[in-house]
Amino acid sequence: MRRVLLACLSASCADAGPRLPFDLVDEAEARGLSHANRSGGPKKATILEANGAGVALLDLERDGDLDVVLAQGLSSLTELCAGGGTDIDVFLNDGAARFTRTPGPGLSGWWTGLATGDVDGDGDADLVAGGFGRLVVLVQQDGGELAPAAELVSAPSSPAPPWITSLALFDADRDGHLDLYAGLYLDLDPCAPPLGALGDGALAVPCEWKGLAVYCGPRGLSPQADRMWRGRGDGSFEELDPARLGAAPAGYTLAVAPFDADGDGDTDLAVAADSSPNLLLIGDGAGAFRELAYAAGVALGADGRPQAGMGIAVGDVDRDGRFDLAITNFSDEPTELHLGADVGFTQATYRYGLSRETQRLLSWSAHLADFDGDGWLELFTANGHVYPQADEPNTGTSYGQPDTLWHLGPEPRARPAGGARAGSLLAAPLGSRGSALGDLDGDGAPDLVVTRIDGPTALGLARGGAARRLAVRCLGPRADPPGARSADPTGAPRTPADGMGTRLVLVVAATGGEFALLDEVQTARGYQSASTPWSHFGLGERGTPLRLFVCWPSTREETLEGLRAGERIWIREGEGIVRREELR
Amino acid sequence: MSARWPAALAIASLASPVPASPSAGQARDARIAAWTEALELDLAAQVLREGPVLVAPGGALARDGEALALVARALYRAGRETEADELLASAAPLPEAGAAGRAAVELARAWIALERDDLGGVRALLAGPDGAPRFPKAPEAWLYLARSFARAGEAARAAPLLERFLELAPHHGEAPAAWYLLARAALEQGDLEAARARRERAEAAGRWQAYYRTRRLQIRRDPDAPLPRLGLAQLWMEAEEPARAAEVLAELARRAPGFAPGWTLLGEARRALDDPHGAREAYTRALELDPEERLARHNRAVLDLAAGREADAERDLAWLVEHAPERDPRAVNALLLLARLADRRGEGERAEGLHADYRARGGTEPLRP
């Protein structure tokens, strides 16, 4: 099967057609997604106030559309220190991207990262909410409500609470149950945070950036080690021995992206760490990992420097059948592009001209997706500086920054996209942090929800162009009885109920020949955020989907035909296409 | 060219790089050093407070290619790319700017080309006909050329350039990155042992650089505080650069003459520089300030022994035995040195007794080496 896929991909040089005008237009307010982030004070006196919150897209109520859950912070550390807390915010979608706020699950905390997946195997999406000293599993009820089912971390008042950043729900041991990886940031006492300097006396180190006084950290504060829990398949989890994470050094983790890095069928993890080398955790399929970022060439930037990794995007940029990585970084550091190679990754940042385009930006969330539907991926980055002081003269950057979108193909050179339409998400110089990708209005094109620090959440709807599209939702085999999935007694790999980890290759007929598109079902996409479980394929203006190769985590391989452009399909392992609908 | 710097004026102003007087030259060198350090510490704004005026026509450094290059780099880092380009364009064609000045300007242009992903531009600016740098004495010429290959995925071509860069500037701020790139090159060649060793060098260099940066920031914040300068000198000693340490300590002695640990470390630096007379002076100064400076006392005794001043040495060693904590390594070694001194004098019983005390305190060396 793998040989078939690669042969198919090696011939995939055809272009899908002319480039289409495209933009992401922010319609949040008009469509009822009225939400404003709180993240401490405007001066950002502490690092906790600067990092913002994530967003999750998941289908609540099983009505087939994606609803929105937003993490939320507090107005000050004083409030947190006094025992205050806030809930996460939930907005229901009517299927046409019109939103209504609905009561949240009643949590209390300073929330940061969100993860989605079917943790109890009942066929609907559940949520894990991480925060400053909190980590809660929320299981979706029959009516679509999210109800707390397990509290994995509860230490909001300790001197250095576990500070959860990005989360990932994925199946590390191929037992069909989703496991949980939690990225952690650093030790910070919310009641006595360092201010002005670290250390005492003559050897105190001033907290400065470019000579300007700023909040302290991450350098100089103790990093926290990432943690992992094994899912039991019923919504409960047990924490795993840290040794299973390959003795990876504690960094300042900000982003986590599961994907099959080595093409062996199980799920690996890319971890972006602030001010320290990135990690690449290669899974053995049994829930243990080896850290191989240096060997794979993704630990550092192309210049050999550790960078401040903030976000990770995964996708097949050059359509060679291997996953590539884009890793966002601090200002004065480029967003790095690492292309999958026969062994590890090769550096492509400078070949694509991304250094010049990105080095003055501080970028967080990132997505590699075919927004305009031309058959080639674009790179979206959510941008905004951590320091309000960036607006001082001669910093070379600014506090508010517009989000950016680059075409990365067919020419291997980054070219800016969008930003010209009124209300474009890509025009306003704000402070973005988290973002989640998914089709919110049912037209098959991936849209974005973007959180802004201290500001209104944006809803970037894909607008423009005439591309044909296909959306695919993968589902694991039917459980019998529903909700009672157990590990295979023989130890054979199983596909999770929500298809997490399934790899897809879509072969498309287009003018000039065929090309193939690669995707993998993973929701842990975007800084502190969770994106759609759907796979969105752009076919260009004249492309026709020919065949869909499906590699299920169970190792079953299937080839589906009879596909049509302009529809979305549900496929279930062993059953083929079980439902299809026209796109709007 | 900006309106503030008409091209003809700017070019004319670069005609003579020679400063008017030695004192002006010293001031210029100090300013260049300060700007260089500011850029190393990512403090471009500090260069821009005075730099653009000084390198503008009529300014004190208007004819100075090195100053121009530093200001151009600061402008670029500050996001003022056009001004940086114009400044360098005005400087580029001037043979009179002096070799160092011309090299600095070309290196600044190459650095900007790197920032702009213009890898071919870097090679066009820096590579001679044989591919080697046009400015072989400038470490950054080797580094930038190496980067142009490393960024293009040609680690093997970058490796020899990086090795030369590290030979020329082992403590450069980019040394850790150079070691990492060399590790990557070794990895690509399948030499796992070399890759591991180079990565360890990179990590060690990175730690050193982190401290080096911190100490310099502390010194800038409070120039008269002795501890940061002492820490900086210790870093140079760790790096086996006693001359750099001595330089730092001389400034520390000027600013804080009553700070005994500074004199002790200056003695160490001078000793490493094979200056026993200067070292003894420094140790003596430390002991005048603080008789408890045990390292100074011990090492002054060692120097005195080597110089045949046995009575002086004996006094210091006896003081250590009497006053230092029993297990203090300098006190323990003082016993050994006293024992050997007694042995040389033929005082066998005393020598044996002292050596027995030495062994009782954990010493393992024989009486007669």
C-alpha cells in the first residue's frame, strides 16, 4: 500500500489550475461569535498575561457542524491569587456559521489550552481543558453539554502550579483509546511573580528586551516537564511514567502536534519549545517515545540556533507524500519550514523566502491547509508580540501585527495571500494567539477562529475563488455495544472511534495529469487549540477526485472510489462511504 | 540615499579614515567597541541614539567604515531597512575607507543579504574567485559564507568554513550555532561520534555565552558593581583567555580598588600569563585588603617558593595551616609544601610530622615527588 501511495505521489506534478482570488473575512460579530479574551492587564507585567488562550472546534449536539469552545483567562493575577476563576465559553453553530452562546460546563480557572477527541468511545467529541494549575476532562452528554468527568491536575494555588499550554489527544499505543499529551510551560508563583529582575543584589538580571523593561521569563524561570496520560477509553486517564517520553529535557513547551513523522503507521509528536530546542518524539506504537529532533534536523533553526518555538503546523507542502513542518517563532526569528525527507527533514525556510517574510513577526498558531482550494497548501500564522513595549521606537517590530497567509506552491517560494478585502482577518494589526481551523459554514473550505489577546475573537470565513472541494470525515469501526470499546484482546492495533490517526491520500485528476494530496486526522492543530477532525481537500477549478487511499490506525488499508467534487463524505473503517452530502 | 545624507557629501566624507589625534582615536575605538557590544546584546536602539548623527556628513565618524557598518546593522535591526541600505550604498564604493572599514561595510551588506534570504548575494559579496572569503581575517566572513551554504542544505560545504570561523573566533556569540551546524554536518556524514562531540561543544559554548551575555548586561546596568566584572573575568579564565580576564580585572581594580577577590583573580590571570612578579603584586594587594584571601596567600607562597623566597613562603603557608579551616584544600596543600620545604632543609622529623598531618587531612601526595 505504501509503495502504491508513493508511486502515485511521485507522479503528482500536475497543477490544479490558475490561482483563485481568496481572503479570510472576519465576520465574528455579525454572526454572533461575540467573545473577548481576558488575559491580565494591558501592560503585561507577568508572562502569564502575555500568552493568551486557545480555541476548539468540535461537534456538540451531533448535528454535523462545528461548534466553538473558547478558553478564557482572568483580568489580573490578583484575582487568580484570591481564588478567582472563570468558565470556558461555548458557542453553538446553526450549521451556517451563525452562533449562539450557550452555558459553559461551570469550570473555574485561568484556561489556556484545549484538546478535542472522543475520549469515551461513544461516537461524539469530548473536550480536555487545560489551564494554569488545572486540567479537566469534559465528556459530551446526550444533549451536547460538556460535563466534567475527570480532573487530572488541580493545583491552582500552589506556588508553582503546573502551567498547561497546548494539549494533544491522540492514540499513542494504538489500543483504540485516545491518550493525552500535555505541554507545560514554567514555574510561576501567581501570588509573588518576579517583577523587574530575576535574582537579588548585584547579580540580579534585569528583565529586559532590546534594552526595554519587560516581564520576566521564560529564560531565568524553571521550565516544567511535559506530562502524558493513557486513556482507558471510558473518559478516564492514568498518568504515565515520564520515562516514556524518551528522557526529553524539560523545555518551555508551547505547541504540540501529533502526526506520523516516520511513516510507520503510528503517531509521533512534534513539540515546539520556547527558548529551547524543539522535540520530535518518535513513538513505538506502544506508548513510549524516543526524542530524535536533532537527528531529524528539526531541533534548531537553519542557522543552528535554538529558537522560541510558539506553534507548529503539519502538512504536505511539496506534495511528495511526506509530512512537512512549519514552526513559528519569536520576532527576529523566522517561521521555519522543515520538509519531510527520506531520513528526517530538510531545511526549506530560506529556499521559500520565509525568513525575510516572517522575521519581524512574532507568530503563534499556525496551519498548513489549502484555504483557497487550488490543491496547494497555504501557511497561516497568527501573529502578535508579547511585549506592549514592542511599539517603542527602533524595536524592528510592533505589538499588534496582522495575521498572515502565504501561498507555498506550486512555486517553492512564499507569496503573500489575502488581506485585500474589507474586514480581512489578514489586515488588522492585532494580537492573535490561538486559532482553530474547520469548515464552519458548510462550504467545504476551511475557515478559522482566532483568539486575540485582550480582544475580540475573530471568525475568518474563507471567501472568494471557484475551487472545487471535497471534505472527508473518518470514523472508526462500529463499537458493539456503543460506548463500550475495549482494547483488542490479541493486542492488535485498533482505530479510535473518531478516526484519529487515520492517513488519507486523495488522487485528483486535473488539467495536465493527476496529483495526490496527503492528510492525517488529528485535531491538535493550532497553538493551545483544537481544529476540525475533517480533512479538507482543494481540487482546483477543474479537479476531479479519483481515488481515496485510507490507512486506518488498525493497519487496515482501503481504497475508495466513486468520489465527487463538491460534497462531504463520512467514511467508516470497513464500510466505505456511509454518508454523503452536497457542500453548501 | 535619504534626504539627510546627500550621496556626494557622504562619499566625500569617507575620504580619510584616520582619526585626528590619538585621543580621538581612543574615543573612536571605545565607541566602536561599545556599539559592537550593544549589537551583540541586541541593543540596537543604543547605537541609534548617537550613531546616525555621528556617521552623517560632518559627523565625527562620517569617514569611518566600521562605524557606518555598525550603524547600518542597527538601522536594519530597528526595521529601518531603507536607511540601512542607503548608508551602506554611500559607503560601498570607497577604497579610501581603509581595509578594515571596507571589510566591515561588505560584511554588513552580506549580513543584510542573509537576513533577506539572498544566499547568492552573500556569496557574491564575500566569496573570492576560489570560493574562499575575500576578507579571510574577518571571522564573520567565514560564518556568513557558511550560513549561505547551510541554509541551502549544503552542510558539507559549510563545515570547513565554520571550522575556520571557530579557529578565528572561538568565543564569538555565534560559536554555539557554528558548533551545532558542524554537528549537523557530521550527522549527515554518518559520523555519530563527531556529531555528539560537536553538539556537546555547542551546548557548553551556549552555556558560556549565556553567562557572558548576562554578566555584560549586569555590568552595563551597574558599571561599578564588582561582582559582575569578577564573574566576567572568571568566564574568561574558564575559557583559558587570561589576557582577557586580566583586562577585565584591571578595569575592576580601577573602579573598585578595595575589592580583594578581584586582586586575587588578577593574580591568577597574571600567573597564567607567566607574569609572576605582577601576580605576586596582585596577591599581596588582595591580602592587604583581606588577610583571609586564602587563595592569594597560598599562591603567593607557591610563587615565593619558586623564586627562592622560602621564608616569605613559609610565613604564608604557616598562616594557612593555623587560620584556615582544617579541610580547606589550600591549608591541606600548605602542609604538604611545608613538609617538602622541611625535607629539603634536612629537617626529617619535622617533615615527617607535617606530612603525617597532611595525610591525616586527606592528602595523598608523597613527601618526595
